[in-house]
Amino acid sequence: MTHYRIDALRQTLVLAAPSDGLPHCTFWGARLPDGADLAQVAASAALDLTGGMLDANPELTLCPQTAAAFPGQPGLVVRSPDGTPLRPVFTKAGTKRTDTLSLAYTDEDLGLTLTFRFAADAATGIITASTTLDSDTPVLCDWLAAPVLPGPQLADQMIDFAGRWCDEFQPVTTPWATGIRARDNRTGRTGHEHFPAIILPARGCTNTGGEAHALHYGWSGGHRMLAEELPDGRRQIQFGHATASDPLPGTRFETAPLYAAFSDTGLNGCAVSFQRHLRDRIVTWPQPDTPRPVHYNCWEAIYFDHSLAALTAIADRAAALGAERFVLDDGWFKGRNDDTTSLGDWTIDATKWPDGLTPLIDHIHGLGMTFGLWFEPEMVNADSDLARAHPDWILGPTTQPLGRGQYVLDMANADLRDHLFTQITTTLSTHDIEYIKWDHNRVLPYNDAAQTRGTYDLLKRLRDAHPEVEIESCSSGGGRIDFGIMAHTQRVWLSDSNDALSRLRIQHDAALFLPSCVTGSHVGPRTCHTTGRIHSISFRAWVAAQRHMGFEMDPRELTDAEAATLTKVTAWYKANRDWLRTADILRLDAADPAIIAEQQQAADGTRFVVFAGHAGTSTQIAPRPLRLTGLDPAASYTIDLANREDISSLSRGTPALKSGPLTLTGQSLMSQGIALPYDLPDSMWIIEGHRA
Ligand code: GLA
């Protein structure tokens, strides 16, 4: 038996690898001391036997095997092309340990090789794992799991994610029980409904304390997850592509990377690992040293009603408010007057834009802003030149129900990809465009990994040809957010909801994985277009300033007072964005369930800002003190309210922060917390902190 340990900052994974079978995980948890005896670790994990069991416990290996009589769900289901089930018996073929650990196993009779790969990141604390199946002759692979890890025994619950258009990242909590919790996303895209992750909090874990394990599957084509508790009490977690994603016989099948985090500092420890890993390892930034520019996006201002006069007037106001990047959304291309036509025809509409886009782009550059443009490359309307010329490029039958009046294009087709590349690259090469909002507004007729691979390929090709262009992943808002798409993009449009109250909640839960610098957040219209709610400009602006800030209303609707507030908050964002870009988002445990609060903490711990959003009506009269987290207990911190002008006349007392700063120890801030002034629902306090 050989033992391997994989260490990443706060976590250790230990594998035991016999020569005559697949390896299994003997430990996944807090980092073990150097020199820990791994054989003893494995011995301490071995289960006893009693009645009703086999004479030896089939191991919960990195790919549990049917042939080994494993009593739960197997990690591999493979058949010969005629449909005969194959039940491989793998033995060790080779090990390579460089920066990554690679363990290969073969079944020589069947000509199958299974390879597990692990990489550990000492700075972010993430372990990345994947599985590959190679076959000498074509086989059908119905299911291939990324390395299967044991679920912790002290977890009573699991959290995975549901959601919908305008309400993404909804945590779903399920108690562990014998049997399976399965997620199988057959929509062909990550989906609002299926963010591919699981969090396994140990009993008593909160945002700020306790143990949690977490996994994220970095794939944009839909995932399958199994969280199974066996009758013997063991638990296993499997992640892979959604069922039947690779429907044809092949000689190589590969899972996406599975990202594993462990924390003994509450859910925040896992969240910070994911945030840092996405920001520092997955995303490649065209201009890493350039501040995140404040966006203006015209969608909710004008929809399809484009005119140079209106857009230049809007751009003037947006620039005066502080916008630095102007994104021309849907409606600029040939015949696109509503959402029923023209997707696929990526040439400039000559009626709306008789002189092309250059006059607008010049005007925007004249205001000191850069220019971005909307595309939805993977889609086509039936009423389009492209669909008329190439009905054969449509994915699935033309009798399928449309989604937003559109079909999906077959991205596995290299000719189609060449065509899309040419159309987009021509637009980029003939205009000064430094940003693409890349949309994807319907589900696929069926899931197909080749579609996702085709999209990744096109994105890579465009990025290679235009490395200076930044890309935003949008999919009716947050329908395609995952670490797979983020390897090709730099920003996500988290939600089509610009409702500040909804956003506050979505941002809070998305922060379990997403850092602020990739998370787009816009100040919407006074009356929200997706909820009909009216929120103050202060609340809307501060919620947007929590993430990568932008505006999306018609700025001509703003009163002078609203414009002044928005200008002030935007200036605050600009003054702070550089350190916020590399800050950790720490979710706070608010004693009042009506409060959604977070602390964004600088990488060096010298400063922080707390956003305390009031997301409902509190049951008690006075605000409950808010406890901070992650501070040095012995250090002193000066805290101050950044938006004192928002104190309402209903606050009649004298809490200290109403009149000036306070200096307190980290211990006091983390134990007792701070009493905030009375405030109204749908408002937010901003508290800035500096280490003395
Ligand atoms: C999707 C996006 C919106 C907008 C529209 C344009 O719904 O999420 O932000 O770009 O498409 O049609």
C-alpha cells in the first residue's frame, strides 16, 4: 500500500493506493502536521464488519467499482458499443508526482485506463481533481465521476443550489439520510437552477465558525451530483457531466475539474478559497493592473430602441456620474427590433446606425469611456439570414419549442465556429471595442458535452486573437456561472434582477464562490423593471458598490439629488476598488435575520468595509449589535460610518457611530459587535474599518 498526502493551505487529503485496486481517500480535513504517519491514518479509518456485510468492506475508492462489489453508486458506468456492460478490474499502472499527482490504473483485458489527477494550491487552499478514462477501442461511457470523495460524518446537512431567472444562487439545505440526493442538470448549460456545488457544513457550522467541506464542478454544460449515504453509514460525493453528455462511443472521456475546499473557520473559509482561486488562478485578466472600470449598460434604459441621439445623451450623463465603460446591449445588429428576429446576423443595422457604430464609439471615447458590445453567438432566430442559409447548423429538430424565439446553434460544428469567429473578429477588428457581453438566453434541446467544448473552443480562439478584449458571461443573467466558463471570461452578469433587495441576497449567497471583482452589479431604474419595487438611490447604489459596479437605468430619469448620491457612492467605489479587488468577502452572522451583512477584508488585514443591508422588517425595535469576524483580537481598529447622511429622522438616540468614529479591539468587535443606528428596511449601513 502506498500513501499520498495532498496539502493545500488549510486542508489535507490522504490517499491510500493498493497495487491491486483503486486508491481511496483515508482522510479529508484540517491540515495534518508534517510527518503524520499516513499508514496509521489509513488504519484508523478502516471499518469493522458485522452481520449483514460482505467478508471485506469494498472500499469507497476514487471511482467505486461494480466489480469490487461496492454496495453504492459506481463512479464509472461503461459499455461496449453494442451495449454490453463492462465491469473493469483496475490495477496500478503508474504514478507521477510533479506539481500534480497523477495515478493511473488499467484493466489490460478490457484495454481501459483510468487516471486521477490532483493539484494543490498552497496560496488559495484549493485542491483540484479530475478523472480521465482512456480506452484502446471505442466504448460508451454513461457515467464518469471526478475523483470521489467521502462526505464528512459530522455533517447533518448538505447545501446545494437552486435558483431561477432573477433569483439565482438559492441555497437548498437537505438533511443527510440513507439514500441518495441527486442533481442531474439536463439543460445543457450551468443554469440558474443548478449552480454545480455542494457545501457540507459540520454540525454547528456558521458563516464565521466551525468546519465545512465544499466542492464545485467547473463545467458549463450541466452537471450530475450524487450525495449518497450507504447503509453502513459511509457517505460519498460524486460529480460529473450530466447524464448522457457524451452519448457516442469514444476512446477518451474526461471530467471537468472538481475544486475542493475545507475550512475550520466556518463557511467563510471555503468561500475565501473559492473566491481567491477564481480570481487569482482561473480568470486571466487582459489588463490585470487596470482598475475595474465602472460600467454603463444601456439595456434597461432603451432596450431595442437604439438611436445615436439618445445614446450620446445617455453617455454624457453616465460619464458625468462616473461611468468608464459603455456597453451597447442587444439591438444593434441587422433587423433586431425585438427579440423575435436576427440572432445570427452579426452585422450592424443600417437603419438604426446609418453611419455605423463609429460615431457612437467616437463620442464615448471622447468622454473618456471605453466601449463594449453585446453578442449572443451560440443562438439563432428562425427569422434570420443565418437560419435560412444554414438550417443544418441548428442543434436538435426544428420542431422543438423555441426559447425566447430562438434555437441553439450546434457548436460542435467546426464550420459554424469558423463562421462565428469571422463575424465577431471582423466587428472587433474594424471597431475599437474592448469588451464583449456574451449572452446565452435559452436552454439547449438536450445536454451535450460537445456543445460546451465547442463554445470553450470559440472563446479561446477569440481571446487568442483579441487578448485585450474582456468578456462577460451572461445567460439571461446568471444562467452560466461556473469556473469552466470563467477560464475564458472575466465577469459574470449575476442576475437580470437589478432590484437592490433581491441583489443583496443573491450577491450574499454567490459570495460563497465568487469574488467581488468578477461579479457585475448595476444600479437599476428607480422602479425596478423585474419586480416593480421602488428603492432609494442610496440603497441601489451601495448594493452595486459591493461588487463590480455599474449603472443600467436611463440616467436622464435621475433627479439632481439622486445624481448627487450616485456620484458620491461611485466616487467611493473608485477610491476603494483597488484594495477591494483583492479583498476577501466574509459573510457575517447577523443576530437579526432581517440583516444581510458582509465584511470585505483587505488581503493584509489592515482595513475592511462592512456592508450591513436591512433586507426585511426586524421583529425587535432597536438594531441588534452586529459582530464582525476575521480580525486580530489584540489589535485596535477604528471604525466609522461612511454614509451618515442616510441616518433617518426615526433614529432619535445617540449610538456612538452616529456622531463619529470608534476605536475598539478586534476582540470587542468580534464578540460584542457594534450597535448601529436605527434604520429603515431596504437600506444599508457602510462601516469602514482601519487597523490602528
Ligand atoms: C439577456 C440579458 C440581459 C440583456 C438581454 C438582451 O436577458 O441577461 O442583460 O442583455 O438578454 O436581450
